[in-house]
Amino acid sequence: MGGTRSRSKAARLGTLAALVCLALILAAQVGAAIPQKISYQGRLTDTSGNPLPGDHSAMFAIYDDPSYGILLWSESKTVTADADGVFSTILGSVTPLDCSFEAPRWLEVYVDGLGLMPRREIVSVASALVAEEALRAGNADSLGGVAAGSYAAATHAHSTLAAQDGDPAEAVYVNVNGRVGIGTDEPTQMLHISDDVNNLTGIVISNANTSGYSSEGIVFGNEDGEIAGLRLFDDNSVYSSAMALFNNRPGGNIRLGTGSVDRVFIDQYGKVGIGVAAPVEELEVAGTIKVAADGYPLKLVGTSGGYIDFTTADQQPMGLRLQNSSRTWMLINGLGGSDLLGLYDSSGPAGYERAIVVDGPTHKIGIGTSSPTARLDVSNSTGYSQFRMRTSYTPTSTTDPNGAVGDIAWDDDYFYVKTSAGWKRGALSTFGL
């Protein structure tokens, strides 16, 4: 254990009462030598705040650093907790307490193999190990310049911890259920932090390490271990500057909500729902999507094709709108409750003018008409500009290989149609002939 720092997970020991008695065992007679021992008292509870009576294996260690440092002294023993979970022991009763206290020292405690962090600095009372003359009067009025009344008695319940300067007197509070309050004596959770400042009240978590997996975060665990949490990785780590929100519980999901309503839902398979609590596709949105970007704001990329699926349970219109500063085009299925797929010009004087429609049941196509009566039905306000073939072609003979059955061609003299027997033609004549 020397020089390393142990971090315990949520354990059955739950809360070790943070307020422990570090008091010297003093001789009763005046002028007696100071015994090199320290009295230590604590309370053991489970995660629900219930006391843990009975025998427990314990190990106590003293270091010269609050986090790492050198191991100066340690001893292992069995401690016995009473019905309230309270135990008392004497440090130095197994291994002589022969380390110096002329510099700051920190105590680390392990109970049933679990480290109870953080280490606690040994202050004031333990410093008397190098100040024997201060106690030669028997019961001293002060110790280290601090009034005797400022120290807790050995029988004290140790439910509060004062600030270093004594104000507030109950900076940390532990109730009978093991719930810890910082700035409050009415903790409603296992850790409750309260303040009254015109600034941030929060928790700071930092990690000076910059190696491959260095990160800071909050991890949630149960009987299955650390299975959910939030982690922020260092910029030099393998997940450079990434923030990870994860839930690895069986069937676990992630929900983001406001106003007591789930807004974003990510299920265990990574499917995302926006306004949808049980998405069946990779992304499912209940509402309107607006994409504002230059270039290609929405792209479909796949190895086996892809499509955008618009689905409604009734005959409400669905489609696409393409709009710029001069014109708006809409490709709509079912506008006005009809069974038509149409390309509409919504910038025309009549609004939603049908440019091209496809009749659903018959698959007839209408250009300029919403009621096509032929496979291709063309209508225009003028009869001469309904259908136009701009390029002429003259077959060389009936057996000209170009074209396919049904093709039409023209030149200045003839009108040509390709049939199964080859090209046929009809002569064109001028007016009056």
C-alpha cells in the first residue's frame, strides 16, 4: 500500500461518520509522560444508514501526504462495533506509534478491505505528542492555543464538523441515517450540498493525470458494478476531450427532458427519438425538422441504397418543399385529400398550381391537368405549345437500326414512326397543296 492511493466503490459500510475523535490517551496524574497512542472512534453503517454491529477487520495507516506520499506507520486489528455501529480503538496498541508528528500527517482507514476516503489530516490533539509541557498541569485550559471546549469529548456523537476557523460550527452534518449535509443540517439524500451565495454552488472534480484514459466524472453503480455515469476525458487521452454519457444497465436507455416531459430518447440499441419515446428507426422525429446550412445539409449515404420515408396513418398530404427567393416547388402526395402525387408550383397566381400529377389508381400522368384520361395527358391554354420535339432526324431507310419500336422522328419532308417492321413515313405537304 505504501505510496499508493486506494479508492473504494459504494460499499456495504456506507458512511463512516466523518467526525472522528482523534484524542490522546492522557495520563491522569500530573507530570506523567505522554503515551504514544491515539484514541480513534467511528460509526459504521450500510448504504441505507443502518448500523453494522459486530467484529470488523480494520487497518490504519499514517502518510505524509493527503493523497499519495510515504507510508509512515500502519497496524491491523479487529474492531468491534456496538448496536449503534460505534466502535473505539487505540492506534499504537499493536504497532508502536513511532512516527514523528512535527510535520503534517494524514490518517487512512480500511474496514473489511475497503478504503474510506479521503485521508484525514491529524491535527491539534495529535500534535500534543511533541508538546508534553502543555499537559503537565493535568486538565489544560487550552491545547495548541485552542480552548478545551472546542474539542469533542470521547463520548460525543460526532455528527458535525466545524469549519477550520470555527464558523460555521456545523459545516458538515451527518444525521442518524448516515446522510451527509454540507451547509445544511437537514440532508435529504446521502450527500446534500446547500449554500446561499450569488454565485455557483457545485462540486469540482479534477484529475491532474494526462495519460491515455485520464478523465473526470461521476459514476453510478449497483450490485452489477459501475454501469452508468458521465465522464470527461483529457485532451491527451485516447478519447480526446470527449464527454461520455453512458448507461450500461441491461435494457438501459437515456432520456433528456424538460418540464417533466421526455424530449430526447436514446434506446439501448442507439435509436434516437425526438418527441418519440420508443423509436423504431435510427432517428424518429415527432414534429418539424428544419435544416439551415449551405452545401449539402442532408445527405443519404449507404452501400445498398437509401430513401426518406414519409408515413401517415390517414390521407393527410405529405411531401417536400423546395423554396428559394424567387419560387417555391412542392412535391406532395395527397394534397386536398386526393389520391394524386403532384409537383406543384405554389408561387403561381392561383397557388398550388399542378405542373405534373400522377393518378394513384391508374398511374396516368397529367401535365397541366389534375384529371389525366390517358397514359400521358397534356393540357395547355394554347393548343400549339403542348408537345414539342426540337431535334429532327431522317432515317436512312426502313431498316435503319437507330431507334426502337414506337419512336417518332421528323424532318422537313416526312413524319417517321418506327414499327416492328422498321421505319415508316408519311409525307408532309404545305398548305394549299
